Amino acid sequence: MINIRAVTIADTCDIWTLRTKAISQACLSHYPKEVVKQWAASPIPSNFAEILINLHAIVAEDISEDKRSTLLGFGFINKDKRGEFKQSPHRVYHHSA
């Protein structure tokens, strides 16, 4: 079952790993190999969890019958000052098989 939810601090490392895979796989057709390699190798910022939470990040996960979760993708939701959605996600990253 696919579940979409707000990011938690516990998601931080899995999201960074998925981000790195997305850069390594999807960006080679748009950027030189050395640029992609350097970009993908950049270390996780110490405040990455805070960034995800402050930018209203969401994750899509596959929940198996035995309740194990697999991260499928993540993105960011635009919210206004009242906490209401302004538009659809403006960035989405996903795992490609």
C-alpha cells in the first residue's frame, strides 16, 4: 500500500540516500559526469532534517503486509502562512527501478 505523509527526523538519512541515487541516475543526461559525481558525493548538511521539516517535505512509501516501509520518493509542499496548501509539490524525487 502506498502511503504519503509528512517527513519525520527519522527519514533524513533515507531521503539523503534517495537524493544521491536520483542525482547519480537521472542527472547524467543533463550534466557532465564529473559534475554529477561531485554533486552526488556532497555530504549531508548538519541541518538537513530541519530543512526538510521547515519546507514541509513529504514522503511516499510502500508499506508491505508485514508493515515494513520502503521509501519511494519525497517532495516539498508549498504552504501559506496559515498552513494551507498553495499549489502542487514543486520538487519531487523518486526511486527508479
